[in-house]
Amino acid sequence: MHDNNGGRVVERLLLNCDMGESFGSWRMGLDAEVMPYIDCANIACGYHAGDPGIMRRTVALALEHGVAIGAHPAYPDLVGFGRRSMACSPEEIRDLLHYQIGALDGICKVLGGRVAYIKPHGALYNDMMADPLKLRTVLEAVAAYGSDLPLMLMATADNRTAQALGDEIGVPLWFEAFADRAYTASGHLVSRRLPGAVHHDPARVVEQAERLARGDTLVANDGSALKLAATTLCVHGDNDSSVAAVRQIRQALDAMER
């Protein structure tokens, strides 16, 4: 894309962050510190984290900063933080999605907001990316709740199959990339069990964010070139250094848009 003067215009890459993942007296994340720098807040809905009070406070914080609110539903796995796969039937997945989206949407309604998109969490997210039947189930559940709600899912080297399914069911898709993760040649995340899966150097994280925003290639873990077409960039804000990285990414992306 170019502007009228022939210069390149960078498409706005939305920053999203997982939020509201405290539970009761247990606190996780630095939501208040991160919220001013992001565009989209993926808010836990009580199944892997969050509770009614946490949800209300996080929704209010997002509305205060003009941040889009996304439901972040998961398998019913508080103990495992939603990171363990569960043998749920398609009907169970549909119902757990509607239950969690509805809970967050209800809190949004009384505070003057709305759920604007859906991003499944943890094992449910990974399972839908690995299993076309689960992805279809999630898409159909989202479409049944509200046809205008986009689904956030992982950008890979080839988004065409997922896009075709989204088009068939009528759900807009937001493809997500990660600034702080290493990728395989197919565009999947390198397992956290392997060395180098997570980038800890803030400069490298910011540099990867800039490359993704420009549509430049990344270097996969096998040394090959990888191009990801992403709509949104996931950032993490669970410690002081990650908050600093989010702030630097925001500044870098804003500078690219000028």
C-alpha cells in the first residue's frame, strides 16, 4: 500500500494482550500498566482465570482507555490455567464458548461496552489451530452468538484454508502474530519446551514487531525465510520488562504510521 506521494504506508497492526487473568486474591499481570499502550484486551472469562469482580474491573479499565474488548474463553481448567487439552465434544465447546462470551458481554453491557471479538485461550486456541473440526466448531459457535464478531487465530505461512472456512461460515478473521516468539518454517510457534522459543531481548522483540508491521520476512528456526500476513500482534505484560517492551513496540509502530 502506498500514499499519494508514492511513499509506503504501513497498515495499522493492532496490539492485543491477555488481560484479567487474576483470580480472587491471586494476582497476575500488570493490566493497569499495559492497557494504555494496546488496542485490544483479551479478557479472561472465568474458566482458566478471572472472576466476576476481576472481569468487571478489567472491562472498566479497557473502556477508560478506549481499548477494544475481546472474550478470551478457555477449557474449564482453572488449576491448569487452561493450558491442558480436554476431550470436549463439539456441543460442549459450543456451550462453553457461549457461556463465557455471554458472561463477559453481560458485564460489558452494564458498563456501556460490548464484546468486539473472540480469542480462544491456551489449549483451546492450540487445538482449534491443529484440528479443522474444532476450528469449524469454534467458528460456528461465534457465528451463532453474533455474525459480526471476528475470531482471532494464529497467522501461519498459509492462511488460505482458515480464511476459506471463515468465509464459508461468515466469520471475519483476525490473524495474529507474536513479537516475542520464534517460528517454525510452516509459521507455527516453536514449542516452549525447546531452547530459543521465547525472545527475551527487548530489542529483538521490538525489531520482530516492526518486521511484522512492515510485512517483511522473519527468519524461521531452520534459517528459512518466513512471511506472515497478520492483522494483530500479541504482546505480553506480566512483568516490568515486558511492560517496557510493549511501550517500545507502541512507540515504534506509531512512528512507522507517521
